[in-house]
Amino acid sequence: MPSAAAQLKRPERSASFASLPDAGQPRAKRQERAPAEPQAEFDHAAPLLPPLGLETKTAFFRRLGARLRRDLFSVAHDFKQDGLYVYKRPVRSGQGTERGALLAAAGSVFHHAVLYVKHGDELTALEFGPANGMDITENMLSEAPAGPVLLRPAPQPDPACLPMLHVDLPVHALQDAVVQQALAFAQAQPYHALRQNCICFADFIARVLTGGVLKGAPLIFDLLVGMVPAADPPLLQLLSLFQLSWHDVCDGGRLLRAFLQQHPGAVLQPPAGAAAGGKAVGSILLESEDGIQASFILPPVQQPTDSSGSDDMHFGSVGAEPGATSAGASLAAASASVASNLASLASTGDSRTPRGGVRGLPARPPRGRPANRC
């Protein structure tokens, strides 16, 4: 039996050990949900809505839909209003239907993302992709130099891939210093299909344009205009080999954090005039999670009958997506091919190949003219 002196000298748990839940305590009672941190709304690089551990896309989007301020967004088939538009379409690549089927298995979440900024008669497209003009590299794990990110004249969206999402928030002029710095920063970054892609760029540049107010713009598109399948494709589990989740592939926070570190003098603040209607205070796209009232949640945006998305909202069948297949041969072959590629690179401990790994891809039609994009 230990002496009283020995009991007095019993060491305290270390901070890291003390933070672990008690193994003997029931899981449901180990830890209550942490309250929302007020300072998070001023962290411009934080996610719009952090995903929960092992949360499926469907569960995430339902949680987002319950809190999103829908009055700030509207479905658009054209550029009648000035401001910011989010547009997505199926990815085009040298792998043809197999690659399209693979990415379409995630609904519109992994579609190619483009931002449009309209000011008067001037329309500008902001798009990030490999320098060869395709939407994605042949090897999804390779880096490649980026092509031009600012396109003027802007290529028009294909009517078959509408609608777009119009964002009712003031945006900085493209000539503003912080926007010019952000575009130059993005232009200098290598493209990577998983870590630094068109979706990350769209989220990043939307945050800059709105001074940090608009976060997760591509995901908001998926909720209100696009489509999310009822179940996650099994291939998404392979992202964990590279310590990534589906949300990481879509989040521009890492790009924004790197930009602010490289430009410590850059200040993100809402544009002049954004204070009207209370739109200037941090990230105000979400209602408070404490005591949500039904009266504060506006009804879903009505989908037009000629939309390329699902008429009954965004958790429908993937078969409605352009270029998508069910559990057919194309998706199975593409999944097996990419799974083999991922597993091979994971076993060697190398998640990237030398830059410029874009061999054999056909050239994209010139960006300045309309093209058949679906």
C-alpha cells in the first residue's frame, strides 16, 4: 500500500493527456458540444460551417441549409444584375466520360467552378485551371502551372449548364489593390486537383471580393442550385490516404491564409456600402445556431423547371447530372483506375509528381469565345 507521502507526490496528468476523454465514460457523455466561438466570424480563413467528424456530404448540406440566410442568394439564368455570380459545370478533361462519371458521382460538389463579376456592361470571369486549358490535370495527383485566372472577354456559360447563383452582397472592384494582389497570388500558384483547384480558388477569391463576408460560395451553390447525392461514393474514402476530406477539396481557406501570410499588409474588409442591411459584420451568412427560429429561415429557392439540377432539390439521384452514370462500367473502371493510382502513390509516400504532368490532353477551345461546356 502506498504511503501517504507517495500519494501526495502523485504526478498530475499532462495537459495533452488530461484533454483526452475518459475511456470508461459513455461516449454520449464524454463531451458536450462546444459553444460557438464568437471570434470565429472574424477569421476570414475559417470555413463557413466546419464539418463534423465522419459527417457525410448529405448531413453537412442539411445542416448548412438549416442555418443559411437564403435572402442573400437567388437563382439566375443570365447576367441582368450587377454583382457576383457562381457558376458550375461538369469537369472536362482528357479522360473523357470516365473522369466525368467519377467526379459526377459526388453530384455538383466536384464540378468545375467559375466566378463571374458584372459591373455595368463589363463581364469578367475568374477561373483557375491548368495552363493547358483543360479543367483538370491528366494525373489528379500532379501539379501543373496555372493558366490565366482573369478572363476578359468572359466565356459565356453554356445554357445547358444553367442556372447560376447570384450573390446579393457588395463586392470590391477588380481594380482594388487587395483584389489585384489576390489574383496575382493565385496566378503564381500551381494547380493541383485535390489541394489547389478551381473550387478552392472560387471560394478564396469570393472571400477577397466580399471582404471576408462570403465563405464557401461553391458549397452554397451546391445547396441552392446544384445537387448532392443521397450517399457518398466509396472512392471518397481514399482521400483519407492523403489526410484530406471532401470538404478540404472544396475549401479556399488554406489559400486565403497563405495569401495573408505573403501579404501581411493586406486587409480584408467589406466594400464601401456593404453596411446597408447589416451586411458588413464578419461572416453573416449563417443564422445563430442557438435558438434558431423557423421564422428566420426563408423558404428554399425555387428551382426552375428547365434547370439542369434536380427538381426536388439537392439530394436526388446522381443520374440526373450531365455526364454521370450509376454503378455502370464507366464509373467502375474510373474508380478502379484512380484507386490504383492513389494506392500506388500512397505506398511510396509521395503524393505529387513533378510539375507539368499534363501529358496528352486535348486543347480547350479559346477561353474568349463561347464553347459547348457540358
